[in-house]
Amino acid sequence: TTARGQGTLEMNPLSLLKNAAWRVSVVLRESGQALERVGCRLQGIHSFQEQLSRHMPLRSVMYNAPSLASDVFVAPSSTLTGTVTMGKGSSVWYHAIVRGEYQPVTIGDNTNVQDGAYISAASQFSPPVDIGNGVSIGHGAIIKGATIGDHSLIGINAVVSEGAKVGGLCIVAAGSYVEENAVIPAGEVWAGNPAKKLRELKPEEREYLKALPASYTSMAGRHETVMQLLRLKQEEFSA
């Protein structure tokens, strides 16, 4: 190195070592990825490529962070933001989104938010979202500033709009649209666009709604066990 007076910066040995290590790590990672791609091409249709996800399921917004019971299962590709509270035994599945930045979202015990569902207040002027115990929110369903009673089922791709109130032990059929501020009394089946009362709930359907969440709680436990094993393996390789 030259003198500082000649305008050239000096680097201490530690900085040089860190810089060299960073450059070597880049070369190794790029080489590994290149070898992975070559191997996949050679294997053709029999190849398997594992995708690494850096997604963060839990995010705070304006100092408000999700608050979850210790046994809540949150799938790696799901997203929970802001003031979200979830009770014990509940689960949020793959690609589901629960947003609590506009208004709080409260989800009770043993409730499952299935793949691709979306739960949030529509705006800062919307009512908060209140979902009871043992509720099943179907795949792709949308809940916007609504209240859902205990042991109800919101069907696949159904929409429950702002201010709507769904009573306990209700079924909102798949693909239905529940209008703003609609009130669904307990024990009824609603369907259509806009959703209307179809009939009263049958006794066997009541039993089904009460038993359904347990299967998701059990499945969530199995998925969480797999996630823990993967984390242990990652820690083992990085040690």
C-alpha cells in the first residue's frame, strides 16, 4: 500500500481477510448453483430441485406484532402482519394471508385458516375481524371486517364482506358472496351471490362442523414436527 498522503486508502489485514472470504463465498455459492442446474438438466424429468424460501411469515407493522399461542401452526409461505391474535391449537396454512394493520384480527382456539385464504379489515374505518373457536375458513375464502361465530364453516372461495355477522354453527357455501352488514343467524346454511338462506343446518352437519377443526389441529401437529426436524438439520449443517 501507498501512503495516505498520496490519496490511496489503506486496508488493515482483517478487512482484507473479510473481503477475500466474501469473494470466495460468492464464487462457491455461484458454482454450487451452476452445478445444481447442470445436474437437473442431466437428470431430465427425474430431477428434483429444492427451493429455498427466505419468506418471513410474521411481520410487525407500526410496532404491532402478531401474538400467537405457543402451539399455533403457521405455514412457512403464509403471512401474518400487524395486530393479529390467535388462540391455542389454531393454524394458518400455505399462502394464507392475515393482515392486522388496519384493524385488529382476533382468531379463537382450534380455528383453521386454510390455503390461500385472505383475512383483513377493508380499511381503517372497517370493523375489526373477530373469528370464534373451531371455525374453518376454506381455501381461497376472503373475510373483510366481519364476525364469524364458533364452529362455522366458510366455504372455498366464499367472500364475507365488511360488517357482516355470521352466527355460530353456520355454513356459507363455496363461492358465495355475503353482502356488507348481512346477519346470518346461528344454525343456518347460506349460499349464492348475493348469499341467501338456503335451509336450516341438519343434525349431522352440526356434528361435522364441531369435529372438522380437530383434523386440522392434528394435521398441523404433523407439519410442525416436520418443520422442527428441518430446523434441526439446518442447525446441524451450519454448526
